[in-house]
Amino acid sequence: MIVRINLIQWTLVVLPFLAVAQPKQFVTSARSGDSVRQSRTVITPTETVTPSTEISSSSDTDATHISVNTLPLFGERPKTAAQIGEEIHFLNDCDRNFASRSEASDFFANRGWDYVANGQLDTAAYRFNLSWLLNDRNADAYWGLGVVCYQKNQLPDAIRMLKRGLAVADSNVVLMTDLATVEIKHYQDKANAEALTDAEKHLQRAIGISPANATSHQKLSVVYYLRADYAKAWDYLHQAHHLDLSSLDLGYVNELLAKQPDPKGIFK
């Protein structure tokens, strides 16, 4: 099984000074051993199965001249006859080069994560779109598109894609926590109370599935910090500290200390 560890470094991306300090990092995703990664080792296929001409022609762009290939799920718009023809050609190529479309989907998702790690977001988006085209039940395709949208600061699209992924992999704690983190950021940017409520719901569920997940506890602490419920914020931070000291973000701890002293006196 392919295991990706620390593909994208963890950051809280919740409080403004942290967002400024680490603008290009995404959220939780160590993505190690998660329930999505059930793919088999791929035996040296190459991207020669990628169509030599893109699935949507270069002239098929939106009003801002962005290729539909880089839009989540190809922009979710009606396809032209030329696009349908390219898709058929691409799928036939994959059928010849992979044991199954599911395996091909995993291959293109993996390439997408590689491009994310290299900061090539448009290329990553195209690979995740191809992964989705091959298997619309591959949570990694939605997850990857969510990461790309997040890094482009397209938070509503990021949330929408991550929710689509969670609908496929509804017990994936890491994905759940990533979604909550983006919702927290959306609340910060737009004062969207519904986003913060959803974040709390997803984090509570993540903790219910994996009680020893320190990251989920710390992010839930942030939810209560943003609601000015500092007693609960400290409670969840202490739980995170108990579970994994190394997971704590000391910048956030200082922010919480500025609002209320640690009732247990652990942090000063």
C-alpha cells in the first residue's frame, strides 16, 4: 500500500499571524495510513497515458481565461463533442495501461499530490480531475482538489470539494480535520457562523472516531477560542497536550494565554 507521510506539512492556519508566517502550507494532512489509501503499488506506469492534447481544448476557457482543466471537476459544466471524444480516448488509453480504472485513478491522484508538493497547483488540479474522471468514488480526487482550492484561497470551493471527499470516505479522520480547518479559516475571513458550527461538528465527530487524535482536540480548542469560550478552549488544549505534546502550536498557546491564564498553570 502506498503511504504518504508528511506530504504537506501541518499547520494550524487559524490565527492571522500564523497564516502570514506559513502562507503556502495546508492543514493537517500527514495522510498516513488513512482509510482512503487502499491503493496497490503501481508498477511503473508513466504519464504517457495522459492525452497529448488536453481533454478540453485550449480555446475552451471561461471569462477569466482559465482552462477548464484546472477548475474543480472540469468546472462541472456541459461538455462539447470534442471534449467527450478526448475523454473517451483518454479512458481507452488508461484501460490499456492499467489493470483497472480504479488503479489508474489512484495513479493520477498520486501524481496530483506530487505536483501539490512542488507548488504546481494547476497541473495538480488537472491530475486530480483526471483521477475523478476515472473513478468518481476516489476520495483523494476531491481531497486534492480541496487542497488546491485552499492554496489558491478559494475557500468555498475548497470546502465543497472536501465535503465531496468526506461523503465518499465518511470515517476518514484526517480528511474530516482538514475540512474543519478550512471551515475555521473561512469563518475568520468572512465571519461565517455556519462554517464555525460545521467545523465544530466535524471535529467532534473526528474525536468520536479517534479519541487519541491530538490535532482534532487542538483545533476544537481553536473553535472555542474564536467563540470566546476560553474555559473550553483550555480544556481541549490540555487534552491535546496530554495526547501529544509535540502537536501543540506554541503561537496559539500564547494567544490563548493572552485571553485567559491557564487554569491548570501548565502554560505560563
